[in-house]
Amino acid sequence: MIPAFQFALGHQVLQGLVTVGRYDGKRPCISAGTTAGKVLIHCPHNRIENPQNEVMFLNINRKITSVVTGMLHPALQRDVLMVGTQTSLMVYDVEENADLFFKEVHDGVNVIAFGQLPGIEQPVCVVGGNCSVQAFDAEGGELFWTVTGDNVSSLAFCDVDDDGHPELLVGTEDFEIRALKSEEVLKEITETDVVLRIEPLHKCRFAYALMHGTVGVYDKLSRAWRVKSKNRVNCIDCFDLDNDGVPELIAGWENGKVEVRNEKSGEVICKDYFQAPVAALVHADYRLDGRETLMCLTSEGDVRGWLPSSSGAEHSGLRSGVAAVEAKENDSWRELTAQKAELTQELASFKEQLKQYKSDGKETGQGVIPTDTKLNASLKANKTHGTVELHLMTSNYSVIRAVVIFAEHLFDGEACMLHPLPPSNNVIVQISPAKDVQTTMNIKAMTGVTLSSVQYHVFELNYTMPKFAMYHQVDETQAPSGAVTFVVQERPNRIWSWIQRSFISIPEQMPAATGSNSLEVNFISLRTGEPLCITMSSQQAGLMTIRTDDMETAGEMVQDLCGFLQVTELESSANFPAEMEKFQQVLTRVDEYNAVRMKLTAEMADSANLVKALIVKAEDYRMLSDMQHLKKAFSSLQQTNGDLIAEYNKRANNHQQLLAQLKEVNMMIQKAAKLRMGHAKSRVVAACRQAIKQNNIMGLFQIIRTGHDASG
Amino acid sequence: MDIQLHRLDLLQCGALQPGTLEVLPVGKKKQQKIAVGDDTGILQVFYLKKGEVQYEWKSPPLGREISSVVMQMAKDKIFVGCGQSIHGFTRKGKEFVKIKTNLTETINHLFVEENMIWTGGEYILNIYDNCKDFGFVMIKDRINDLTCAPIYPGEILSTVVACQDKCLRVFQGEKAFHEFAVEGSATAIGFHGLNPVDNPTHHVGDPVQMIYGTEQGVVGLCSLDAKSMRRTGGLSDRQNRPGAGSSRRARVCCLHTADISKSGALDLLVGRDDGTLELWGLGDAALAAQRLDQAPTPLWETCLQESIRSLGSGHVTGGDFVEVVLATYGGKVLAFTPSSAAKDPTGTQMAQQEEKAEAGTSLMTRMVKGHKSSDLEQAEIKQERARRFQALEQEVARLKAETDKARKDYQNLSSEQIAMQTTTKVSHRFGLTSEEACYILTIESQAAIELIALRADVEVDLLDHSGTSAILSRSRGDPQNPLLAYYRMQEEGSRFQIRLRTVEGLSGTLSAFVVPATQPKTAHLISVSIKPLALHEKTPDVSPDIPMNELRLSGPFTVTDMHSWLAQCVNELPSRPTDDEMVICYRSTFVGTQLYGRYSKGTAIFRSDSITTISVLKDIISKEATGKKIQVSMNVDVKEETFAHFLELVHPKLNYQHALTQQVRMVEPLREVQLQEGETKFLHPELQSVLDQASDIQQQFELQPQKLAFLHNMVISAYRHKWRLRGYQSVDHRIKDLQKLLESYNLESVSAFFSESID
């Protein structure tokens, strides 16, 4: 990769806070968040008018969380700068040096995306905060609001269902990527770590990056490929660097590496290195020569730019077309040769095995381990440890020396290794998944004859961990007070097969029911020991009740059941007294913290005034050379300063608490929505938002219970 | 000069041992043939015709893995070392001699001149004259390479042996003549140019120009005569890689010289353990006499991702070029040629060229004919290419079908496809790199590795190894398995390295389950022992005038007893005592403290300026002796002045790390000040320099995050051992104070603390 240009901004650049905007409608400027709450704007094309002022600073004076540009106000015909901080969103017109609007955002701003939402005509500024997504227009009016399962960590627009309209993709800190069409969730994808970034590639494909160093590509909500690295990925961008008409995925890493990968295969096309961590990758026609350039900024403020290679254009040309074909042929020849070598080796290996088996193995059946050995796996619940146990057992005396299990979501890393001592022919692996997710475990068990063996057979086994493996079936349990009730038009044996699929240790045969249409299954949670009952009433056709005190679990089960039965619309009524009581407390606390916040802000204003007065006084004393009083003034100034800092800490603390409670509120709405499907689901979200805005607490409770507001 | 070498895949055979490939001398035709012997015990001789491999002959299986292949000097007979026997073949493939030796070691190295045969095993050099024993020498440490040359005037050639203990040794018959210390464990030797035996212009007594390579990656050029060895030049072991900074070059596996670049002078070829093949220019031919004094220039380099086992050169494709021929661990035989026709891997263009050369003059006429025929030629080439492609595709399809059938057959016998015995070779090496004070475990497999699972019964620090993309996952350990981790390979590769650091004083075992991606799937278990004094490396001697603590032992033990006990503590010890009175010298690679030991039957003395080392030795020896029921009386002399010396040794490192940690803390606040104030002239010069070197400081710190803690622990353990050897079992109440002193580090105060009395 040969850079086209290179320069240094001379200031630090914070990771991910870089964008390119045309603030006068024509000339692009790199805008980057830097330390001490400032935004740096690099305007190389202003040099002629203002040679001293290539770099400008905007003082935000708060911790900047996101910087995005876009034509939010179409009438202006130029980009405006959108800056997010922990508590506010500011939209600023750089050209006019004026705010379009400044808005306090209670849920905080973690990430901003600029684009078009379905059903809303003008472009909007989408803000992802703590468990919520909001959209604002150019006046700061709220046009859209919905909740998510956790704090939003990334946002992007991509047409993942191929209907011509881009959907909003929301990555959250609970490892999920959700595709939203208006309020409706098209699909939830569970990834393996916090989703740092999502970037649309082209058409229905998008690229993503995770906290622990994975980058990959999804094609219409199914994963095309991914690679993991031991380094942290800081940023990704999609840009057609080799000029073949398809953008490549470019990833910038913590260790200063920039990699260009083919979006189809994930193969590395080329790479470059920096001395400092890569802070951001952006592309724009930065030199105003009509060609887009890819630019990479490091955290030290170094910028390097690359033009799309011209060789790509030559590829399509006639002359070198032959060479290209030849090169391709040569590659496939090498591939074939490699394949040949591999096959030869494998063939030789099998032939050798066959030969040895025939010569001496026939009588004894003794290989690395007896050749008729089998490995059995089963899942059992362990109530005392609160875990799910995976039992692995060989069919004879051969011992399992080591077990490696690869599975997403189950372990801290991507896998778990066991080395039982002394080795025996059965191994028990204790697994306690933190989340209810269905995963496939890829088990590799190294099995040998004795402890001192040097060669081991590797059993490879895929085993599914059902979604609700952490719920253990019991005969009797006391019924919890919370419950969700809904009607599904299905026979009990369909429900039974869902239970078989989603839980462990469920017998094949449905127990002889009391009535032909009824069903009752009891579980206890291995995590908390709390009971959970699923019943289907015989009186009313298809009336199902899930009894649990955990509203979230109930929601997960409703969603999973609907997915299994392919139900798209579902109304339900919920009654969770314990959760509701807690929620009531949360709401009270929100009020309390809000009150405290007002009071503290007022107090701070007083102290700030005192500071001003003291400084003036001290200056007066200095003029009068009254050192004694000067000293006094300064010492009280120091004291006031100390007070201010203490006050600030209090406020910060209070704010943190408030945020946590607001998150609880949003999560409650999310939980309530998850008890329903389809239209009812989005209606709950909208109605709850309305109720909160009107501070209608009773209404809110009713919506959560029934799914309808008072009017409906 | 830019030179481009093109790769030609010649052959895929079984796994190979080092030194099992030879390029046969020029025969009737100009084109040279290649002999290679692999682990299946088959020696094959082949040549290239029209870009395709043709077999001249194949030997019947010799029963064991072939461990060396050489040409008889100045003749065209091929000699093969195979287990404990030597086989001789004529050019035509007739086995004319077979010698069954009574050796216990495998014949790893072989040299044949007229009726004399030299063999090298693990430790023993043997000489045969007319198939009869002529002499043998037991070498002090492992033989890594062996060759012979006329260095001393005499009836027979002198033998040059590259040894593990950082020496080149020269023998004349059974008599040792020279012992030259080199930069590291010598792993390969070769001649600059031809072996002087083959060189008619060479006279006995003239200095012999040799090249050697070491474990650490250094290549040296030296001039050897009856009186001395002179190092005349060499290659540095450092290389710069973009992004990764400078890194060490890998261990040298084989060396060769040939005029590849057609400059008239010999170029140096280096094959390394990590699969790197390098071509170095040694300077202008016009300056032939002084050429070795010039610094070599790198001409070309490639990486094959698996270690290179043998190197040779010759006219193998039949063109005018001298080509490189090499063999890798996994059994690939490759050629690298400057001929651009080799760009076409199908070999069509090569065949074309061959035909042209045969046609000779007709080529000229064709050239005159010009464009039209060239188009015709193009079409011909295209057709031929298509034909070859098809043939290969068919071959692959056939193999696939055959493999499927074999797999099914086997599945009928064993439904889980459990292997009778694995056919994939996996080997490993475990070595110390002194400058980083860490171990490198290198694992190499015949096939691509799928995953490696690690387990150790002692605490082991796994360090980040640049250059691998394998993903590490750790599992929570338990008291029995403090380390449980596994690596998943992301890119295909048959070679893997892990860097790890151990804590001195603990002993245990590290096991690795290596799973190659072959069917039937089998895991190989590799075990290496971690020794309590693992970070000590052998040195030629110790400096005499430093204060040392002393451990004296006496009792009814033999030299062998003591030797085996020592072998539990330190690495690099010969497998058995080589003298009645053994002397050992070691140096700690991290701090630089030394260990000197002298032991014979009944008595032993160990001296070290590190109290920890003495204490560890005492513990291990008393444990082992008790196990063998031998009464050993021990006497420890703790010298007070050693601690000041020890702390001084640690001081530069500790001081540097301490300052670095301080500076790193300041970088961020200073940067903010800089941004707020715009200029920083008002700052203290020290702070300004921190700001100037901010990124350097951060980088340095990131490279060695745990180093400060590691150093602190070392000082603390020295303190513990000091008092333990004086009879105080626990000094925990003092450790806290020491820790505090170390936090605000100052040499004098720590020194004073050490000499304070404890009560």
C-alpha cells in the first residue's frame, strides 16, 4: 500500500471520534474529537484565505462520545456537525458558527448515526443511549423512540432484508445486533462480545467489529465470515481500494496495523503499519480532485491517505487482462497442487491404517485406542452446583486425557479446556451459561489407553446446548406469583415438542395429561433456584400461562415459543407483582434523583458566583498591596474550589445513579414488549414512551399489564 | 541488484530429516539429478523433463527413516545413513555396499571420502576405514553438524563438528585439535565454495574458508587453518520488519554457497528454522581475495512457513541457471530458479524453452520469422497448458475418489475412524532465548496444525508472540493444573511457536496436545520439563573476583548421582558426566548472576552470587538425595557482601523500569496540559522530555507490562532465601516493608534493608 499523502495534525485524536464534513457545502474538513473535550477541525482548503488557521478547535467542555456530520437541515445545503456527550446532543452549524439546537438527552449519547428512517421524510440524527434509541430532526424534535436490551454501542443503516429501504442496525453491550424496521425488531443476532462498530458494505451486506478483536461480515443477517485477532480492533471502514467495483473491509487495530480484506472471503489483500494505535478510518474526496481517498488517523494525529489503486482499472483492460487470467490460472494450479499433496497424504495415511489393521489389528482391535471405542455425551442438571453438566464417557477402558470445548456464550473465552487428573473414562464438565442462548458445542476429546500414552485419538462431537438448559424439570413446585397469560391455537403436543427442543432432560413421551388439552410442566432455575411453571389450560382452548417471577425469562420464552410455532402476532396479559413493586421503587428513585439534581445545580451556581466575587476581591487586595487579606481571599478561594469539586463529585455520582435507574425503566419497557409479538409489541413501546412523557405512572403500569393504554 | 527467484514445486515425499537431499554431480548431460531420502525409508533419484518430474530410480524401503544422504567425495556414489546402517548406491541405483554398524546412536551425519567414512550420532563421532572401525570420539555436547576438510596435514581429513555448547571442534582422527567458541550453539556448518577436497587449486595448509550458523540466527564466515580460526565476516541476527520493529532471525538450519545471481562470485544461501530462505551477496568477484571482509547484502528472501531441512544447488531445470534446491520438514522438495519461464507453475513454458534449446539453430530462424510464429507458439503453449491443467484436475479427482474409498473402507473397520497408529510426524524443540529471559517452544508438524492445547503443573507465563495469528484462550486452572490454555489456528500452518516464562525455583512439566488437521484425527502429546533454574544458560567460565555464596556437599554419592540431580535443576547439561571431576558454569540470563559448580565422587561445591540459586539447588539436591537414601551433609556459607552485589546487578533494570512506570503515569496529564496551554516551555525540562518521547515511553511500557512486578518478586525472593538459609522460616512481616521500599525505589535504602538484622 503506497500512501498518496501523509500529514500530521499535531494533536491527539480519540478513537472512533472522527468524521469528514463539508461545512460550506463544498470543501471537506476532517473533524475529530480530541482530549479535554475539544473538537478539532482541519480545513486544508481554507489555507488560501486564512493560512494561519488550518486547524480550528471547538470547545465542548464535556467528554465527547460521538462526532458525526450530515445534511441534517436539507435547506442549508451543507453539513452540520453533531456532537454527542454523556448527557447531551449538540448540533452545530460550523459555517455560521451557530447551534442548530442543543438538547439534554437523559439516556446519554453513546453513538450517533445520520440517515433516513422509514416513515420519516426528512433525514434524522439517530442517537443511541442507555437502552434507548432516539431520532431527532433539524429542530431537535423527537421523531422516533424505542428501547433496546442494553446500552447501545453502535448504529448503522443497511438494507438487510433487501426491500430497498435501509433498516437501522443497533449493536448493544449485551452482544446483540438488532435489525429494526421502525419499532419492529426484524432479527436479533447474538454475537460473542460488545459490538463496537457496524458499517454498511453494499446492498444487503454489512461489516462489524467486536470488542475482543473480531471483524466479520454479515450477508442479510447471516454471517458470511469472521476473523479474530488477539489485538483490539479500533475501527472499520468500507472502501473500494482496489477499484474492482466492490468495497473492501478495512480494519484499523490497536497495534497500529491497517488491514484491507476482501469482503467476500475475508482474505487479506494488503496491509500497512503505523507507530501508534489507529484511531479512525474515513474516506472522502479530500483533495478535491474528484477521487475518493481512504484516510487513516492514528491516536497521535498522524494522517495517511490512499487513492484507489489504478491497477484495478487495468485489470479490466485488454492487454493486462491476459496476464490477470494467467495469474489466476497459476493460482488455481498451485491450489490444485496443494490439494493433490493433501489428498496423497490422507490416502497414504488411510492405506497405512488399513494395512496395519489387516496385519495385526484384526485379532485385537487395538489401535491408538480400541478401534470400536465410542464416545457418549449427555447433558444433566446439577442442582447443588447450579450448573448444567456435560457427561462424556467412552465405551470401554480408554481414558479421556483432555477435553476442549468450543462454544460461543458459554465460557469466558471462546473455549474451555479440561485436563482431568487422574484421567478416567468419564469426564464431567460443569457449564453455567450466563445467558439463555442456544449454542452448538464443538467438543474435542483426546482419548488414549493410559496416562503415559503419547498418541491420542481425537473424538469430535457437536452437541447442542438448548436455550433454556438452565431450567431443570421437577415434579412439584410452588407456583410463583408472577405470570404471563396468552392464547395460542395449538395442540399440547406441539407445545411439548417445543419444550423438548428448548430444555434438557425432557422425556420423549408427553406425560398422560389430566385432560386432552391440558399440560403442566414445572421447572426450577439452576441459577437462582426460583420456580417456573408452564401450563396449558384444558378449559379454554389454547390458554397458556408461564408462571415465573422473572419477567425477562417469561419474555424470552414467549419469543422462543412464537418463533417455534411461527406465530407473528400475539397479545398477552402480564402480572408480575414483585417486578412491578421494584419498578415502582425505580420510578420513585428517578424522581428523587431528579430533585437532587435540580438542587445541586442551583447550589453549584451559588458557589460559582462566590468564586467570581473572591477573584475580584483578591485582585483588589493585590492592587492595594494588602497581602494579608490577599492571602485570606485566596485561601477561601481554595476552599470554595474544594467545595466545588466535592459538589461535582456528588453530582456525578447522582447522575450515575439516575442513569442506572433510567436504564431500568427502559429495560422494563423492553421486557414488557417482549411478552408480545408483532403489532402489540411495538404498540407497547410507543404507549409506554407516551405515558412516561406525560408522567402517567398508573397508565404505564396498565400498559405493562394489559398491553393497551387506558384508551384502548 | 534485484534478483527474482521463482518457485518450482518438484516433489512431495514423506517427512524429511536434516541433510537428506543431494544434487548429483554433472553427468553426461548438463542437467543435474536430485537424490532425496525420506522417513518412509525410500531413496529416490529424479530429474526434470519439460517441467515435469521423471524418476530415474527408487530404492526399496530401507526399513528405517533415512537420516542422511551424501555423495562420496569426488565420485558419483550415493551414501545413505539409515538408522544404524550405511547403504551405498551407484548412480544407476544398484546397492553395492551395506554396512551394519554396532552403534547405538542413529547416524545423523555422514561424510565419505574414498574408503573412509565418518559418522556422527547424537554425541559420538565414528570413523570407518574400509568398513572397519578406525576410531571414535565422544564429544562433550550434542553434535549438530559434521563435515571433513584437509586442515591438518596428515593421512586422513580433519573433522569439523558443530556442537550444541557453542563450539566448533576440529578433530584429526581421534585427537582433538581446536575448540573455537562461536556466538551461540552452532547448528550448521558449510564451506565457502567447494569442499577443498574437491577443489584442485587447494593445497594442504591453505586456510579453509568455512561458514557456520547458530541457534540465535547468526551466520559467520571464518577462515580455518592448522593454527587458528579467524572470523572474517557474518550476517547479523537482526532484521527490520515494518510495524513489528526489529526482530530476531530464526535458527540457521542449513547453509550453502553458489553463484545464483550470476555475478561471478558466490552467493550465500541460508535456510532457517522458521522457513525463511535468504540469498545474500558476498560482494564483487573482482575483489575475490578480500570479499569476505565486506558486509553481505541481502539479495532475495522468501518464507516457506516450515523449516528447511536441506539445501543444494545445480542446473536442475536444464537451463543456463544455477538453481537452488531445497527440502522442507514436511517433505516438500522445491527449486528456486532465476529463469522467468518458471513463473508458469504448470511447467509449460519450461518445456517450451527446453524444446527451443534442443532445436538450437531453428530457434534463430523462428525468431527471424517473427510475429506470426510467436502467435502460433502462444496457441501451442495455451493448448499445452490446458492439457496439463486437465491432467492435474483428473489426478486430483482420482485421488479424491480413492481417498473417499479408503476412508469408507476404514470406517467399516472402525466406525469412529480410530487410527491404528498416526502417520503424521510431530516434533518440538524447547529453547531459551537469553536476552528476553524466556523460553520458546517450537512445534512442527508434517501436516497443518489445527489446535494446540497446553497444560502445565506449575505457574507459567504465556507471552505474546508476534507473527502468529493463533487465538489464545485460557481456562480457569485448578491447583493440579495451574495452566490450561489452548491455541486455535486461524491461518493454515504446520509450524507454531509459543513464548513462555517460568518462575525460577519451581519445577514441573508442560504438556502440549498437538492436533494436526489430518484424518484419522490423532493428538500428539509433547511434554517438556520445566526446571527450577530454567533461566540459567551455560557460559564458558565465571568472573573470578565477585563475592559468592557457597554450598558445600559431601557424602557417599557418585559423580553420576550428582550429575543427575543437577540435571533436574538446569538445562544444557550433557546426558552423562564426561569427566571424573565435573566443572559447570552458568549465568542467569535475566539478572546476570552466576553459578559455578565443581563436583566429583563424594564432594561438591556450588558458588553463586544469587542466594536464590543456592537455596534452590540445596532444596532440590536434598530432596533427590533423600529419595535415593543417600546421606548428604550440606554446608551453606551466606556471604553478606553478595547482596549488595546482587542488588547492584538488578539496579539498572529495576531503576529503568521504575522510571518508566513513573513516566508513563505522567504522559496523559502532560498531554492535556499541552493542549490547554498551547506551549510547554514553562515546564521542567524533565517533563518536557517526557512529553517529547511520550509515544516511545508508552510503547516501551506496553512491551513489558509485567516486568517491574517480575523484578520486585525476584528481589523479595532473594530476601526470603537469605533468611531461610540462616534458619528463619518466615519473614513475611518484613516483606511488606520491603515491598514499600521497592515501590519508592532507591538502591541505598533497599541495600540497607537487606543488611538490617531481622530481630
